[in-house]
Amino acid sequence: MKISSLKIGHFKSAATALFALFRVPTDNMELARAQYSAFTKQIPLLYVLLSINTIAVAFTYARLAPPWLGIYMPALLFALCVARLVHWARQARTELDDDNVLHQLRRTNKLAIIIAAGFTAWALSLYGYGDTYAHAHVSFYMAVTVIGCIFCLMHLRSAAISVTLVVNIPYIAFFLMQPQISLKAMALNLTFVCAAMITVLMIYSRDFARLVASRNETHRLSDENFRIANLDSLTQLANRRLFFAELERQYAGALIDGRGFAVGIIDLDGFKPINDTYGHTTGDRVLVEAAQRIQQACADDLILARLGGDEFGFIASRNPAPEDLKALSDSISNQLRLPFSIGSSSVQLGCSIGVAFYPQSADTPDVLFERADYALYHAKRHHRGDMVVFSEEHEEEIRSHGIIERTLQNADLDAELSMIYQPIIDTTTGETIAFEALARWHSPTLGFVGPDQFIPLAERAGLIRRVTRTLLKKALAALKTWPADMRMSFNLSAHDLSDSESVVQIIALINRSGINPKRLDFEITETSVSHDFAQARAAVTTFKALGVGISLDDFGTGYSSLSHVHSLPLDKIKVDRSFVTDINTNPVSLKIVKSLTALCADMGLECIIEGVETEAQLATLMELGCRKVQGYYFARPMPECDVLPYLDLATAKRA
């Protein structure tokens, strides 16, 4: 029983495989489409071949066979060929869906059998008429025509095999029944030829299927490579590479048709503290959600990309109006201000946006992007949380900054840079307990250039470390001449904290100066810490181990104050002058300073209030318990030569 069941199973499998040879494959549409595409290019040739060969045979038998067989029948077959030729010529220009492709292939399968049977019946019917040469023409016609048709149909295996069998089985059987030995030999010869043709056809069909599969795999890998190369792996937005390729394309199109477009850069405000506090995994989730929100706010025709980190870019084509981009900016900002859920808590983000228009802002893609980046830089410094469009004023700033930057690069820093010092006062005793060292630059060509101008440019130009070392050397030399109990505060840039080599160079300067590091405080800003929190914390810890005090400057103006106070080994906090300016008229400023003073007391940190300019401000601060202050009310910043006379005078007044 088991053997019988096994035989039946093999028989069914063989029968299924045999029937599959005569069916159009429906389980692989990629293969079916490839067959149809190749097939449509060759089938017109099939009908041309049939038409020419049929006319040739009809010419031979026009006077030998009856008119219906020698003239009318070939005319009908010729008309059929022409009709099918026209049909396929039109079909080649038509894009078909999967269902129609299968329909056309199946219909071809059926018509191939019908047309092959018709031509075979007509040719064999002619064999009874004419002489030996006419008979030879019929034999030659059938053999040559069927071979040509098979090769034209070889991309559709089922049709090619059907035509082979429909034509050659009657043909071989007919000649085997003839009395002539030569005709029998011809029939046997044709049998072997048919077997060889079917073998070739099967091999070709298999190789064609493999080729299609290989091509599809190549396309899949190509698409995957394109995705990897051009899409951001985290947000699935276009990446920086694709963004700039699209920028070049937009520029090329604008040159042709004269249309304008705009480039925008979006920078998330407040993202780095989230990344630093909650970790990169949480930061990545926030970035993905932020990207989705930005995408929801953008129109479909807007090109949006992640440029890197928490920075995104967009390209608005079709002559966008400034008011349209302002509305887009507001929409993006509103989306990002909604809380982001992080476990049981939530956080909020903002964004600053810089925009530049072509051709108003620049006439090349690279410069246009630089202008948008400058507008973003301006937004983050002066209009945080808003959109800034690059303007003529910015162009003038760039020219001015370019002059300053070039001059700074060629400057004799030792000769041109100097320090001035502003005292820090203990209000309980009236004593000066420290000085803050402030940088100044006097250029022989530009004159006096304020630190608010040259320090950011030195950072952007990669000169800030040279500037810091020069200034620190001068400050340490001055500190060495002061009383042994006097301290100094010195400001460090984000770039000074950004790598271990810079930290080592600063420590080397301190050691060579012979100054006790405990007399020195380094002031760092929240922005400099946010630049690379992990590296900044490592640098701060190293300075702290040396004995240097650490102050967090401009406290309250950034996005990450509390997290940095909690995470860094700080000694002091300096409250930004912006809260002191209106402390006697603005209840909010009063509450902020009061809260910050209480926070410092709770955490065991010294609190230094900057920007004290009036007696009323000082009185209010003393009522709040503020004991360390600095500002114009006590003294303006002074050159090194005035420090010791100032201290002598202050001592004399107290006496």
C-alpha cells in the first residue's frame, strides 16, 4: 500500500510538472512582467515571418491548388497576421497592470495553439498538389517557419512548447506515413531537432528566470543601497547627502526656468540637555518624534532632511513667499512645543530656524546654504525660538566679520590682546575678594574690537585655543603680582573644554606660572557645557582635581541649568545680569534671583550676582541674602596697572 501511494504521489507530481509547462506562471509576477516585456518586442517579428513565408508558399501553389486553398486561405491567414501585428504594435505603447499582463499572456497561449493548428492544417492540405519541388517547398516552409516562431516565442515557454508540439507532431506523423524512405528519415531527423529545440528552450527558460531573479535582487540591493546612502537611518528622512543633491537639482532647475526657492535650517532648542540627562537612547526617540512632528507640519512638496545631530534642513520650491515660510515656522514651532513623553515625565523643545532665498540671498547652492546657516546662527543668538531670514544687514555683518576674522588670523596675539579686570565684592565686608579677567583686542588696523565680536569669530575660525592660551598667560602673570589671598576668574570657551589636549595645555600653563591653582576660578557657560557634555564634565573634573574652582556663568539664560548644576562639580554660580537690570521694577526678575539664591544656598554653592549698577539694586540683593556681587556700581573693568592702586585705595577707605 505504501509503495502504491508513493507511485501515485510521484505520478501526480510528474503530471503537475508537465501541465505547468503549458501554463503561464502566476506565482511570480516579476517573471511574468519580464516575459511580457521581452515577448512584446519579438512577437511582431513572428507575424512578419509568418506573413512572408505564407506569401511565398501561396505564390508557389496559386496555380497548383484550388483557389480557396491556394489563394483565399493564405489571404485570410495573411490578414490575421497583419491584424495581430497591428494589435501588438499598439500594445507595446500601453502600460499594463499585473492582471492585464496575465490576461495577455494567457490569451497568447491559447491563440498560439489555434494559429499554429490553422497554419499546419493549411500547409499539410497543400501537400497533395503540385510536383516534388512544390512538396519540398511545403516541407521547407513548415520546418523553417516553426523554428523561427519558436525562437520568437521563447520568452513565453508555454506558448513555444505548444507551437512546437502542435506543428511538429502532425508534421512528423504525416511524413512517417509516406512511402518514401527519405521522407521517413526527414521525419526522424525532425524529431531529434524538436527534442534539441525543446531542451534549448527549457534551458533558456530556466536561465531567463534566474536572470530576472538576479536582476530583481540587484534592483533590491540597489534600492537598499540608495536608502542607506540617502536616507537617515534614525528618522528615515532624507540625509545630508540627498539634501545637497536636491539643492543642486533645485538650483539647476532655477537656472533654466528662472523660478526661486528657499533653503531653511532648523535647530532644536533644548535637545542636548535631554540627550545628556536621559541618555542617547531616549534622545534618539525624541529625535524620531521631533522629525515626525516637523514632517507633519511641512507640505508634501517640501523637501525635508536631517542634516545631522538635532539639525534639520528643508527646501521650499516654487517661489515661496516669506509669509508662507513664517507660517511654516510657526507651525513647526507649535508642534515641537507640545510635550514629549519620557517615561513618567515629559520634556519640551523649541526650535530656531534660519532661511535664505534664491536668488536674493546668494547665487550658488553652497553660498545659499551658508547664508541660511548664518541666519540660523543669528536666530540662536538674538531671536531664539523664532525664524530669521537672511538679509542685507546679515550680508554686511558677514563682510565685517570676514575682515575681523582675517585680521585676527594675521594678528600678533601677544602684542594685541590684553586683559582688564573687574572686581568681585563681598558685600558683608566690602572687600574685593576676586577679579574677573576680561579679554580685549586692540588691532592696529581695526582699532578696538569687543570680545562679543572677536571671541565668537575666533571660535568659528578655530583660533580660540590660541586666543585662550595667550590671554591666560597674561592673566596668570598679573595674578602673580596680586596679594596672595586674591582670586581670579577666567572665562573658558566650549572649544577649550572640547578635547583632552586643550585641557593639558591649559594645565601646563598654570603649572609653569607658579600660581597656586586654588587662587583660580574657571568660568564656563551653559552653552559651552552643552556643546559636548561628557567631554566638558571630564575637563571640569580634571581642573577640579588640580584645585581650580569652577563657576557656571550666565546662569538662568540657557536650557539646561538645573541638570548641569546637578551633574557638574561646581563651586560657584554667576547669575546673569539680565535678571538684575529690572529687579526693582519686574517682580518676575525678583522672584528668579530669590529662587536662584536659595538654590545655591541649599546646594552649598557660592552665588555671584553680575551687573549691579545702582545702589537700589544692591540694597534689594542684600535683602535677598546675596553676598557676592560685581558691576559698574563698584568699579568698571580696569587694566592691570590699576589693580593694585585700586586695592590700596579700597583698603584705605575701609580703614
